[in-house]
Amino acid sequence: MSLQKYQRPPLFEQHGSAERRFLQLISALPKVSVQGYDKHRNVIYWNQSSEEMYGFKEYEAIGQKLEDLIIPSYMKSEVIRLHQQWIEQGESILSNELVLKKKNGDPIHVFSSHVMLKEDTDSPEMYCVDIDLSEQHAIRQELERMASTDLLTELPNRRLLTQFLTNAIERASVEQTSFALFFIDLDMFKEVNDTLGHTWGDELLRSVSKRLSNCIGEQGLLARFGGDEFVFVATQAMSEKESAGIAKKLTDCFKESFALSSENVHITSSIGISLYPKDGREIDDLLKNADVAVYQAKAEGRNRFHFFTQALSEQVRRQRNIAAYLHESLVHDEFELLYQPQFDLITGKAASCEALLRWRPKDEGRAVPPHIFIPIAERSELIVHIDNWVLENACQQAQMWKSQGIDIRIDINVSGKELEQNDYFERLKECRERYGLLPKDIGLELTENVLIRSDNTILENLRAQRDQGVEISIDDFGTGYSSLSYLKQFPVSHLKIDRSFLRGAPENAYDSALMEAIVNVGHKLDLNIVVEGVETQNQSNYCKALNVEYVQGFLYSKPITSDAVERLIKEQ
């Protein structure tokens, strides 16, 4: 229809007065589109708001069919059916929220109500009253986005991850394909957060999320699972080999440090991988098994990835059970300290005691060996609580001995996690002072691996402790990095040589050469030497010949109770 020939139809003149008032009223409402259609669905009325909402001028709309004008193609047949049903059977069309189509093809959300006029005549007319819901839809979309997005990192959150995994599982099940789920856990994030503060911790999480997003591109969905944990679902990873390649790429994302506002921070990640459907057909199973694999990756030293296996599941289950029992034992005080004296080779008298932790769960009836529960405790925060228990009880015992006139140092083993606590050295000082002890009364034993991984702040704190009179020992020397060149960097006073070096000496020339080298270097650095595992008189004589200061082992004393230590000291 051309513009020149077009004439505006008379406004509702063919209707009764009541109908005219109704149509005039709703047509005058702002932002309410009113369209009229004859029984063939041709447009007979198109108000100003309809022009604004749908983009068609009145002259463009008049005479056009409803389904050709604003109805999306997938809805056309249903709209025609419902209209005919109303005309022929009198079944009205229910009001509903619809997504219709603008002139430019864009979708528009409307709430559409329908009125049939002249219903009992040969010329019934349907009037559609549409309210534009674009603003409400935009608000709803934003609310949905906020509900499914992590506000800190702007990554999808756990809710959206669940939806994505639901769809991925349905699709993979139908298509008989597989995909991989990567559980990414940042290593030592708590320590970084505690050291730099939560503001910088949040900035680090944002930086990590951006780098991971750039690393994976459009290969799947990356979500923040919570805290310092992320989950990546790679729908294109069909095999273990492909998954390993992706995991390597994710691990490499952490090679470079993260430039924060205050400083550069280096952090690594441990990654656990589960595969659908091999490792689970349900969301919870895939997440749980990937988490099990993360646990193992951390146990193997962090900064690596690990695939889930059924054998691993049983192993981790046992370890987590032990961790749960450990926690209960801390509450119920099911630990005790034994003491193994270290003897002066010249005087033959006990010079100090190493405090050795023993765990005796009441239900077990016997002690659990330290080599079983200590590594498990070290993988969790439990080791910090256990170290606190040891410090408290060692100080209490030292005070009791002093009150009896027994002046002997107690050395306690300190874990790397404990040293990384910001307040450890303050707690050490506070505990000593609370029991009236001097710095020389409580010694510290650290493994060389712990010292190697200690940052400058920890080393400076250890140096300050040594300068105050605290005896600091490198424990089990030779079982870790075993680099003599490191010794001069560490603020230590004693070097404890692991029993494995003594086992073959003096008969084995190779072991003897190693022992002599370590002892000589230690003495050059003004360190006191302690040899562990002395079990025979021949070994004791050998240590004496090397001018070793102290020995420890079953030849002199096994680990004994505090009462037995008292008797030993009094008999000297």
C-alpha cells in the first residue's frame, strides 16, 4: 500500500459506544501497543505505541497479516491455530508473556492480552494489548547474571557451573562422547592472603581468573568454585592424553608471577582431573573425584596435576578418615610427648631432649606411628594445631623440670606450615614467657626441606631467635636437598645427621667418606654435630673419633616418658 493512497481508517466507528470507550481508553495508554485484527488476522488497527514498540508505521502495518508482521517463525503455526480456535470454538487466548519480533528482526519481550469484539457477528475482531517488558527483561537478565556470576572475579559461579555441567552431561550421554573436569586449587593461597591482606588476596584472585581465562580461550567453561578454587570444564577433551595437555597448559599459566598493585606474587596450582563418564556420570561424582585428585597432587608436592583413579579414591578416603580422627583427638587430648635424650659424647650425660609426638586414640588401643599421621596432618591445617599442642606441652614440661632443679633443653620439631603462620614467633615467645622460660630452654628442629622453602622473613625471624639464645637444629640432614652450600645461609646452631649415613659406617668406605665430609664442613661453619641412630658401641666410638659433639640413639636411650627422663638425670 503506497503512502499516497493510504487513508487512516475511522476510529472504531463501527463499534458500539461501550466498545469505543474501551478501545479509546487503552489506546491512549503510554507504552501500551494496541493492534486490531480481522477474522483473517489482517491488521485493521495499529496505534502510536505499536509503531514505537515494533518499528512498523501504521500505513506499513495495516492490511498485513499478524503472523507475517511481528510473530517469530517458530510461533506462526501455533498463533494461527489459537486464533482459529477462538473464532470457531470461542476458546479465548490466555494472556501470557511472549517474545515477539520487531521490524529489524530484534526480539522484544511483551506481556500480551487479547480481547475479541463483535464476537457474535460475521466480522469478529481480535485486539491485542501488548505491554513492553524490555526494561523488566533487562533487569531480570541482570539479576540472573548477578545470580550466576562470581562478583569478585566476574567468572561464572557454582550455580552456572551446575547448569553447564547438567547440559554437558545430557549432551555427552546422547552423543556418546566424553569431557574433562579440571579442579584447580591455588597452592599456599591462605599464606599469601594472610601475609598481604585480603585486599591483595582479592586482587590476586582477579588476576588469576583473567590469566586462566586467556589461557583456555573458548574451549569450555571456567568457573570460580569458591575461595581459591576454580573449575574448568573442557567439553572438547575426549581422552586422557588431550586432558593432560590442557592440564599442562593450565599449570604453565602460573609460571610467571602476578603483578599486583603492591608487589609481584608467585603462586602455583594443584589440579585434579576427572573424566566423564569414566570417573562419574553425575555432577557430584565428577566434582568429588576431581577434588580427590587435587588432594593427591598436593600430597605429591603441589604445582602439578593428577588424574582420578579408584585406587586413589580409597587411599584418600583413608587419609581423610585419619585427618578426622586427628581432629577429634586434639579435642579429647589423645596425644602425648615422649623424650629422646641427646648425649654429650665427652661427658656421657644427657644434654638435651627431643620431644617426640605420639598419638594414642582411645579406640585403637595402641599408638599410631608418626610416619602415618604426620604427613596427613601436614597436608591440612591440623599440623598447625598439633604444633601448637606440642609447643604448649613442651613448655609446660620444661617448667615442671625446672621446678625440680632439672635444667635440660627440650627441642621441638616445627613444620613448614607452622613457620608460615604470621604469628608463630610471637606465640613461641609468649608461651616461653608464660611458663617463665628463657630462649635457651626450648630449641627448634627444622628439616632442611623446610628451611630451603622458607622465605627471607622466616629466615630473619629464625636468625633473631638464634641471636636471643634459641638453639636451632637442621633435622635429618641428608634426606632432603643435602646441599652443604646451603648450610652457611641458614641461622642454625646444630646439624643433625640422619641415621642412614651412619648405618654403613665405619665399615663402608663410601658412607664413612660422606660422614667425615659432613662433619668437617659442619665444624668449619661452627655448627655442633648431632648424629642420629647410634645403636652400637662401634658406631659411638666412630662418632667420637670424628669429634662429634652429641649422639642420639637406642644405644643410649630410646624415647622415654618425662618420669623416666627425671630418673635418668638424677642418676647422672
